Amino acid sequence: MNLYLKLFLVFTKIALFSWGGGPASLALMQREVVSEGWITPDDFATAIALSNAMPGPTAPQASAYVGYKVAGIWGAIFATAGTVLPTTILVLILITMFFNIKDNPALLAMLKAVKPLVVGLLAYVAFDMFRTVWGTSKLGWGQALMLGWDKALIAAITFGLLIFTNISPVWLVLAAAGIGLLVYR
């Protein structure tokens, strides 16, 4: 199969079978692209970091990163198209129907179960990125946390600022990038 078509189809599958929006699709995206052998978990963590450092939705940016790494600019275009086009068409069709059934008890019941599922998916992505960023699979949890105290501090401060202030994540990303330039260069 043509690599461009395969990129489009894999990212279409990710988009159509992940529920809860872009961030919720990251768990499935990581499993698919790593199992295809297109990138490593560490590369995926880099893709997510870059995607979060830029304005706009994370999933299409991460898919563009993977597509570019696999097949250059056309790979990025096909991967991004697979992420965006099928679901956009589906949403346009479904949104017209949604307003007719938005108060349907069956739909409301399904959404009650899907919402916490999305929280679980996001928690998994955070956990898996944690393991990748701290290198727990190579070093073990204790040693990884001891050696990565600076990463834990950045993560904890970010979490605290987002919980207890109204600071925009944009400023936190810029601050972290500046710290990275000063400290890790």
C-alpha cells in the first residue's frame, strides 16, 4: 500500500475511533504510530510537547509531526488530512442531527459514561508521557524521579499555576521554553 494512503488511513482510523476530542485521541495515536514503527515513544512525547507549544489543536499538529517524520511534507499533509477531514465531515452531518436529539434520554445516558472514559484516556496519556519523559522503563521509578527532580518541579509548578490561577497556558509554555534555553542548553 502507498505510504501516503497508509498515513491517511491510519490517522483516519485514529480520528474516527477516539472519543473526546484531540487530547483524548493521543493514547490511540501513540499506540498506532509506535506499533507501525513510525516513531518511538520518546519521539511521540516530543511531538506532543511541540504541539502544545504551538497555537491550535494538538492532534492535527502531532499527526503532522509524525507524517513529516515518516514521509516529509506530503506525509504531513496526508496524516493531517486523515486526522481532520473525515471527522469534520462527520461532525457537519451529525451536528445537524444533534439538535434534534440533544435531550434524548438514551444519548444523555451514553454521554454520562463517555465523559469519565475521556478522563481515563487523558490520564493514560499523561501517565505514559510521564514514563517516557522521566525514563522510568530504563531507570525504574525511584531513580528516574530522583534524577528528574527538575522535571517534576516544572510539572508540579505548572499544575499548581493552572489550578490556582487564571494564567494562560501560553505563558507557561513560553516560560518553560525559556527555562529550557537557559538551563538545559
